[in-house]
Amino acid sequence: MKRLSKRTLAQFNPSTMKKYLNKRKSLVDWLSGVGESLRISNKAIHHAVILLDLYAARLDDVDFDVHMVALCALLTSSKFV
């Protein structure tokens, strides 16, 4: 996988993402469980987590349906990875 560029890393603002980061561990556990039950490759699951992190970093307000976004990221990753 590609490494994240400095410009991408600059988008991560810990103060606005604090709410998301508190939920991230349980969300990643849930997402990996869903991916394994659907027999999706580990590479696609890791890519979905990266997509989810990038999506959360771009938002100013992180009040979004994290499970829906996680499933969309998993669908996208399983299709293209």
C-alpha cells in the first residue's frame, strides 16, 4: 500500500477527531469481524480502515453514521483491492 503523504497527514486534526478516535477501536473490531464473516481479504479490510480514517479527517464535524460509512468503505475496498 502507498504511504500517506504529508499533505494527507496534515488533514488529521486531533481536536476535531477526538470523538471519532474514541470510537475507532470498537469500529475497527466490528469492521474486521464483518469483513471476515464475508470472507473479504485482510488487505481490503485494512484499506477500508484507511478510507474511513481519511473520510473522518476531512470532516469538520464527525457526527456521521460511522457504521454506514465503514460498510461503504469495505464495499469499495473489496471491489477495487
